[in-house]
Amino acid sequence: MLEPANRQVDVVVVGAGVAGLAAAHRLTSAGVTTVVLEAAPCAGGRMATEKVDGFRLDRVGQVLSTSGTELGRTPGLGSLPLRPYAPGVLLHRDGRTHRAGAPVNAGSARGALHAVRALASAPRGGTAVSGRGGTAPAGGAMDQARLGAALGRLAATPVDRLLARPELPAAEALAARGIPARTVAGFLRPLLAALLSDPALTSSSRAADLALRAFAGGGLCVPEGGAEAVPELLARALPPGTVRTGVRVTSVSTTAVATADHGEFHCRAVLLATDARAAAVLLPGLRVPDFHPVTVVHHTTDDPAPAFAAGRSLLLDADRGGPVAHTAVVSAVDPSRAPAGRLLISSTVLGTPPDDVDTAVRTHLSRLYGTSTRRWETLAVHHTRDAVPALRPPYDPHRPVRLLAGLYVCGDHRDTGGPDGALHSARRAAAAILSDLGAHASGPETEAPLPRAA
């Protein structure tokens, strides 16, 4: 049992995912005494990484963006190394693999056009056409020009202007903008499926625009060592004793938090940083959004064929010819995730997975990578029901984090989906708490850009 003196703090944060940890870092940096209570035996939430025989296997394999990301603005993450994917993505369509959408500098519509027009002109191993038959997924030269110009404009458009656009479901908005159906099906749909976990493109056009803007202006990446590197760095930066795991919260008010086995914590403010369902249990009536389920299947092999076919690229299926939405040889992107001499192939299934998901995924991967998968070893199959919030219209990317003075909530369900939204909502919640407590944030609001490994 904790001593009574250790149960009197300024702020109690409930939940030690990245949102709760990031908010706690901002609060403690401002001199506000804070404790983070986590029911699980370890911190991290959905950004968890399982270790199996020297492999590091993410449970929800979301790709991150290096452009416009909240990662670089979050105190405590300045030393987080990011491993970039090769520019753009690989698209598998009609038996061929094409490289498309190589990111460009923000504001460079001409650069975007150049990158997309390379779809149909480069040799195998370049920017790239391989296989036999079929056409480039972005369509002909005119389609490629329109797509390149659209990506360039998105990269240069301020966020507030994107959010002021009329709102539609993403699929309807793309059609209304005159983008050819073959370009949507061959490039934008598989790309947005990877970025939003929404293959049906039911997400708000505003959410889709924000995702495409980040993609067009930067690149895709993964944290070195696995997704758990993000919460580990945040927790390590907090004062000793701030994070207390194995503590289950049973009720909250503006001045106290009750736990199942560790007594009551008294405070001046409470921040709920749990997932949406857990937050609604503690605060009945709190809105719980719909979520996209995600299944990640991890395989290993010593066959070099997948690495030869995909390299460090994210490989998307434009044909929708099986359960896999996107896949990558993750060990080629981040060698720390697999033992020497072994490849780690991580594949993502969106929506409800098939009954025999591993067999279905293997069959699909054999076509995507152009090699037999019969001898591949299955390391893990991770299914997460509430993986990514469904950002359907009407979509408010900045839902209130202050419920009333003394009671606050944050998480990706209050913002954009994924780690970036969780971190951004944490920044907003910490600012609201500090304002209400009469405290002030210390240090600069932004940090130096995150280091990117070669």
C-alpha cells in the first residue's frame, strides 16, 4: 500500500499510453506534481511490441509520418530514432509492382508531378515497373499530372484551410474533385487504407486530406526497435515513481481517484488518458467512437526473395486480391527487429479477418512478393478490435479535452487517429490543465527534428 503522502498530487493521469505519458511529461516539466496510474503491468497501451526469439513484433503495425508529425513536437521524444521506408510506396496491380507517390518537399507541385510521372517510365529496380502486363496504377500521363499536382497542392496547403473545405466521405470527395476512378482505385484507396485503416474510404475527406498532406510533404517511417520505443522514451523521461503500473482505477472525480487495491489519490485535477471504452466506463455518457479493427501477421524466413522484391518499401495491394492491405519486410527498414540472417515480414489485414487468417495471408503474400511462402514461419498473429478510431463525417479533429474544470480527457479518440492524434490531444489537455491551475509550461513548445536513421 502506498503511503498517504504519496497519494496527494496536483494531477492524476489515468492511463499510461503515449497520450497519458506525453501529458504527464508536459505537466511535470511545468512543476506540476503528477502521478500516472496504469491498470496493465506495463506502460504503452496499443504501442506495444512483443519479443519472440530475437524478433520485435508490433501489435498494431501503424506506419508513421515524418512530415507534420506530433512526434517531433513532443518533449521527451527528441532522441527517438526513426527508420524511414523508401520514398513513396510500392503498388501491386495486375501482376506488376509499381513505385508511386514519392514524397516531395512541401509546396513543390512540380516535384510531385515528376515523382508520380516516373511510375511508367523507370526500369525495374528504379522508381519502378516490374512484372508482366498491366498499366501503371495512377493511369496515363494526364492522370499522373493531375495526381502530382494535387499532392503538391496538399503539401503546401495550411492545415486550417484543409479543415475549412466542405466535408464529404473520402470516396465521394475524391470523385467530386474529378480524380479518375482508376487513380483512386489504383493509388489513393490503397494508400489511404494504409494511412487511415479504412479501405472503404468512409473517413471524412478532412481526415483523408490531412493524411495525404503528411504523406506528400514527408515520408513514412517506423520507430527503431519497435513501437514500444515511443512510450519507453516518454516514461524514462518522467521523474522516478511517476508511473505506477498494476493500479486499476474504479472511479474519478475532479478532486480524487479511487483504485481497487491502492486506496484513493487526492488531487486538483484528473486527466483520463485511457482508450475510449475504458474512459466511458469511468465517465458514463462519454462518447465512444467506432473503431477499425486491425490484424497484424508476422512471418520470418531466410529466403531473400521478399527483400529483393520490396526492399525497404511499404507494399500495397491495389487489386484488393486478398486479405492483406499492406505488407513490408520490416527488418529491411529496421534491422534491429530481427536476428541476423532472418527477415521479418509484417502484414496488415483491415476489417474482420478470415477464419484461417494465416493461410489466407500466406496465399496472398506469395502473389505480392512473387515467391512461395510455404516454408515461412509464423511468429505471431495480433488482432486488435479497437485499433484505430473511425474518423467519419462530421469530423472534428479537436474534440474538447476539458470536460469541466478539474476533469479532462485525451487520446486519439479526441483527435486524429493513431499515435500522432494521441500526442496532439495530450498537448491540448496539458495546456488546458496548466491554464486552469495557473501554471505555465516551461521550455520551448517544439523540439529539434527527430533523428532519422539512414
